[in-house]
Amino acid sequence: MASTWSTVNGRERRTYQLTDSGRRALAGERAGWHEFRLTVGRFLDPGSPPVTPA
């Protein structure tokens, strides 16, 4: 994560931004949670059609 400081209305504000490695890590976490959600969904509602990724 990268950060920068700025002043807004006389108050200091720190803003964070994801780095490339952070984006890759987030994508991996999202994929894992998506797979988990699909697996749980199969048990909770076995008759529904599979969910496609957004």
C-alpha cells in the first residue's frame, strides 16, 4: 500500500492507494472468497443454477 499526505480544509489527510502487488493479493483473496461462496451456495440451494463471476 502506498500513501500520501494532503491538507483539506486546514486538516491533514492521509490517502492510501493499492500498489500492484496489493492488487494481485486482493484479486487472489477475491477469487478464494468467490469459490467459497459458490461452494456454500451449492449446499444451501442445490437446485439453483450456478453463479457466474462478475
